[in-house]
Amino acid sequence: MNFISTIKMTIRSLLSRKGRSFLTMLGIVIGVAGVIIIISLGAGAQSLVLGQVNKLGSNLLSVQPGKSDANGPPAQAFGVVITSLVDADADALRSRAQVPHAIAVNAVVRGSGTVSWENKSVDTNFVGTDSGYRDGVNFTMQEGEFMDQTQSDTSANVVVLGSTVAGELFDGTGVDPVGQVIKVRNASQTTAGGVPLRVTGVITPRGSAFFQDQDDQIFLPLAIGQEQLLGIHYLQAIGIKVDSAENIDQTIADITTVLKQRHHILTDDNIDFTVRNQAAAVDILTTITSALSLFLTSMAAISLIVGGIGILNIMMATVAERTREIGLRKAVGATNSMIMKQFLLEAGTLTSLGGIIGIIVGIVMSYLMALFMKYLGFDWDFVISIMSVVLAVGVSILTGVIFGIYPSFKAAKLDPIEALRYE
């Protein structure tokens, strides 16, 4: 019997048991599809993280009040109010003599509030900052201008709108937002009214960054955010843009030196601030997503083993059902190797078909998930790793061979006389 005849017999045998063949392949299909989907999701998550950083800038540092260790957030992240950073700290960090690689420094306070114009009102977030924010963060103006240094220094009653806020207030009115006066009220204030501010510009849509809508916020002078909206005299953060990634470590050291001197800190145990490197945070997130993807991939691979056990069971049952057929074939001259090749080919065909179907299902599901994430507003890339496809198919075929060897060997070793007598 030649190889072509063996293939034809294998196909006829599988088609005669369509339901059983499908159920046997199902475990392989799920396993292969699971491996491809999980690796694709991991790659998409990493692309999302890198995309978020590129939106904000990869050479940014953030100084936050409160000490933390290398792996933990500052104490203020747990709701503790820490007032260790003040306006003068930001001024000191603007000194090129002390922090030579800092090309932009901006002081920041944040809060939530209500913005109103005529009979419309919108709940949003506000950022109290200065003119350095424009140079420190990657964005462009859709119309108008960001606040200049004079306006931020004199606490002028001006405001810059994110595109979402501008749209909710002015879309459909035919009114240009620039030049209009809006009122901003802190969320904790129950009285009507608010601080009147003149709109100087609208920022071009930026989308989400680290799961925060960058367009659903407004920007106003630091002192207005501190004194008139929040009633505080300290900073919640200081943003710093470094001239190049190579100088980040040196800049962190310079910032630490300046603030330790200003805060009269003699030992590291008494440090009351934290300098966060955004690039380092990305490395941590990438490591986490990679480890999670590896773990989930290993879990999906278990279904390949389960599918292999299913193939073993089915092939054993097939050998028992076809004992008389095997005996008849051996009686007319079929050798042990021919019988073994046929059953191995059946197991290999099942796993190969399961692998091909699994690849198609995995790619389609990964694509649909990428579309869904994009629909939700995330910069999620559709990524299919060739290695994941090769790995999934290779493992599925190997599974078929490994779990098909014993049934094939058992079929080949059947005594033809005993096989013909089998009922």
C-alpha cells in the first residue's frame, strides 16, 4: 500500500466518524486559538502602554510629595494628604545651574469641578498649572493659545479647554469658545456661581493616556486652582521634561540634591518626596504584561495536553472498533509499519486540522478584540506573532504524534488471527 492510498484511507476513516473527529479536534482548536489570542493580547497591551507614554513623552519625570520605596507609590496615592512640595520648590528646579538638563518645569494641582456657560454645565477635571506645562507635555492647540508666562505669573482669569469640554459646552451653538467667559466651581462647593475665566484656547484632541481622558479637563493658572478652587497652598506634583533620555538618571540625582537642600534633609530616611521616572514605570508595566502573558499562555497550552489525551482515548477506541479490519488487512499482506503509519497519520491529521482551525479562530478573535479595544478608545494594535503561530501548530502536531504513538503501536502489534476472531 503506497502513501497516497494510506492518506485516502485515513480521510475516509475520519469522515466516517465526523462527530467524533470534530470533538477530538476541539481541544486542539481551543488550545491553539488560546495561545494565539493570549500572545496577541499581551502584545496589544504592551503597544497600548508604549503608545500612552509616547503621547505624554518618554523623557518626563514627576516629583510627588511623600516618600516611597523603589517599588511602591508615594503615601499620597493612598489618600494621605502630604504638603511637602510648595511653589518655591518648582522655582528652584527651574534653575538651569542646579538642574541643567531640565528644559521644562511645571507645578500642578488637580481637582474636579463643574464648568458652566450660559445655561450649560459640564462636570470635568481641572488642572492648575503654569506656562511650563505647554512645553513639558506633548500637545498642540486646536485654536487659540495656551496661557503664557505673564498670565500664569499674575494669576490671570484665563482657562484653556480640552476638546471634550469645549464640545459639550459650545458644539451646536455656532459660538467660538475662544474669548467666551465660563465659570468654574469646585466639586465640593455647593453654592452657585464660580470663578469667571476667559477661554484663551482649545487643545487638539489627545485621546486617553493611562486610562484617563486627556480631553475631558481644563487648564487654569496655578494660584487660581490652589487658592480659589481647592483652598490649598501646596503642590500635588511637579512635572519635569528632560532634554534627552540619557540624562534622566543625572536629572533625578540633581532634583534629589536640590530638594534635600531646600527641605533640610540630611539622611535618605527623612526624604519627603518621590521622583518618578515614566520610562522606568513603562519597563515595569511591560515586564508585568509579559509575565502575565507567559502565565496565561501556559494555561492555554494545558488545553493542548487535554486535547492530546482526548486523541489518545479516541484512537484507543478506534483501534478496538477496527480490530477485525486490522486483522483482515494484515491477513492480506499489510505490514506492521503500514498499520502503524495509518493510525499515526490519523492522529496527525486530527491535530493538524485542529491546529489550522485554531489558527484561523485565534487570528479572527484577536482581530475582533483589537477592534473592540479601539472602539473603546484605546490605542490597541492588532499584533499576531509568527512565533506564536509556529509554536501553537508545532505543539499541536507534536501532541498528535506523541499521543498517537501508543494506539498506533498497539494496532500494529495485533495478531491477525486473534484480530479476525475479535467480536
